[in-house]
Amino acid sequence: MQSILTNFYTVQSIDRTENGNFTARIVLNKEHDIFKGHFPGNPVTPGVCMMQIVKELTEECMGTQLFLKSASNVKFMAIINPFETPELTLQLDVTEHEQDIKVKNVTAFGETIALKMSVHYQKLTS
């Protein structure tokens, strides 16, 4: 699967947990052009980019392309500055039912939770 966030982040690892969910570790590319405009002198990772990362990691874990149907309880709880905290851990609690995939995500750096959200995807068929 190809990322639309070319060179925005690097996946360090994706591990399946004992209960069948996933833990992903990524590193943000602090030199990416997005950070030059969001915001000059005070880079912040855009929320929409974090939502796209969750989608792309879920696609990687599930081996299928997905379409975002809905997102709920989206809570940005801490600023993700790629110069200060480029390493992120994403917990993906995945529930699959036929063509639907639901994910509860918690994204953190160190002990700080930066994002919590629930998303509902639909598998794309070719």
C-alpha cells in the first residue's frame, strides 16, 4: 500500500499484541515540507496527518485498502512537535466484521497521550 504522506514518517515496527491488536512505532520526518508551513518556527504535526497515519497503519496491518466512513471521539490531547517528540507509539485496537473495520487508537510519545480516537473504515474492493 502506498502512503499519501510520502516521506512524512518511517515505520520502525508493527507488532501484533497477544489479544490480536497492534502496536506500531513510527518516527516523524522533522524535515518534511509540511512542517515548514504548519507552523514556521513552531512545527506542529497536523491532526489530519495523524488520522491518515492511523488509516495507513491499519491498512498495513489488515492487508487491505480502506475508506474512512466515520470518526468519533477524536481528541487531540498534546501537541506533537517533530523536533521534540518525533518517536510515536500507536495502539490500534481493531475489530473486523465483514467489510467493516473499527479501530480504537491511542497515540503517545513517551508517557504522554497525544491522540485518542475511534474510526470506522470500510474495506475497498477492486
